[in-house]
Amino acid sequence: MSATQPSLATREGSLLRVVDLVLHFRTTRGVLQAVDGVSFTMEKRGAVAVLGESGCGKTSLARAVLRLLPRNVQTYKGEVWVNGTEVMKMSDEWFRQNVRWTKASMVSQAAMNALNPVLKVGFQVAEPLMIHRNMSKKEAMRRAEEVFRIVGVPVDFLNRYAFELSGGMRQRAILAMALITSPPLIVLDEPTSALDMLTQANIFNALKDIKNQLEVGYILITHDISTSSDLADEVIIMYAGQIVEHSYADTGYRNPLHPYARGLMASVPTLREDKKLEFIPGQPPSLIHPPTGCRFAARCPQRFDRCDREPPLVTVGPRGELVKCWLYVR
């Protein structure tokens, strides 16, 4: 059933709007459809968690938005609007100068790999200001001190090298680098995957404080469903290169709509609720040869005849949640 209000995909004045985004890669086995017709919007100062199994296209979606693309791209098309500006039509050089790092930045998964081992951490954090804001080194380093305080890194760490920092401190330094030019959007790609549980909790607490203090928006790409629920305002569930559900966090974690989303949430243990854990049988389909109908149909306990055709992404309920499933098409 359709909503009377605008859906999550059609909100005006959004921070980010993605329309029919496609990113396919050439491989030795054929064309891999990593992102296949993805559309969504996120509001300013919001936090959207992108969840799904490994290989579903989460990281490829982030790289498609920020144009961090490898050389084996086969197809890259669609619309990406950042703060009301359509950036896909712009040249790579224009995008690098005017969008990446100034309008949208990224915190990568492997902090040690993102930091240059022969340069001091403070200089690496300050460098985007010298490049994009034409600041002097002295001014940029002063701003780096301010951002280090915001992310919870001692100021004297500015003069250290990456190998002298713990994993948690390196991740905070990468976060400082993403914040240094005050972009309204930050993409967080598994920001705590290599850290212990206590450090993960501290990083997420810092992210919440930064979101409230600096009024930035987050796209959080993660496997950690339980931790992401503490930060996210909205939830996007990806499966086999497509979005199968986009809902609000207060309902998406507790009462997901899509059968895949329900199975995903049912597989997560909780501290406050004694529940029997479930699992999703089978394996995700190949993105080189995806099925022609619903891509989850082979694993879905509610499969029926219509699932042989690809379902549309429909608006459901009074709040405009989106779900790609024939169960909600009348």
C-alpha cells in the first residue's frame, strides 16, 4: 500500500540524494553487478546505517558516491546529488577539488593502511586544509589541534607516527582527518571492525558526540547491527547489489518489513531480550549471474509465484518506508 506522505526516497532539501546508481566491475569471470539501480535520500544531520551480508554491495555503494573507483569499472551511471548539486555530471578533477573531502569525506576500514607511515599524523590530518582551503601549515596545524580534541586524541599525538598509536587512536586520527574540512557528510566504512569491544564502544560514543556537536551526517556501513542501532536514525538493508528495505531506526531494527531484513535482525543476540536466534539458510546469489526475479527468493520462507519477477521498491505505511518485496504490492 502506498503512503500519502513523501517516501524516504523523495524528501526535499536532503543532504544526499542517489537516483538509479549503477556500478558494475569487469572481472575474469564476467561483469559483477556490485551496485544495481540503487536510489535513496538522507537528510541533513542524519545517520543512515547500511547493513547486509558480505558482498552485498555496501562498500561499493560508498565508493560509488565518493567516486573512489578502481580501474576495472564496466558501468558507472546514475545521479548523485550532494546538498542540492548534481555531481555525476562534473569532471573528476572538479569533483576532487569541490566535493570529495570538502562536501563528503570517508573514514576507511583499515586505519593503518590509510595513514602514511613516514609522515607524522598531525601533518596528515592538517594536509586537506592546505590543499582544499589554501591554509598555511601553521593555521592548518592549529585547526588539527582543535579537531584532535574533538575526537578525543591527546594533542601531543600530532607529532607521532602512525605505528606509535594504538588501533583506537589511529581510527580517531582518521576520523579527525575526515572532519578537518568540516564536510556535512561523512561515510564510515566499518569504522570499528578491527577493534576490541571496549574501543568500539568508545569510538561510537565519540561519533554520537561529534554528530550532535558539529551537526554532520553519517552513512555508516557495517556488519555490526547491534552497535549501529545506537547511532542510526535510518536503516538501509542491501542484498545482492540492491536496496531491499529503507526504514526508520525505531522500527527497522525491531520490526523490519522485508523477509531478508527480518532474518538478519533475528540473527543478532540482544542484552535486554531473551530470544531464540535464527539464521538465513543458503548463500547469497552471484553478482556476476544474479537471478532474474527477486534476488532473495531462493532463500525466502515466504516465496510465492510472483517472486519469479523482480519486485518494485514500494512505499509502505504512513511514514513512507520503502521495501522491495511482492508481499507489499497489492
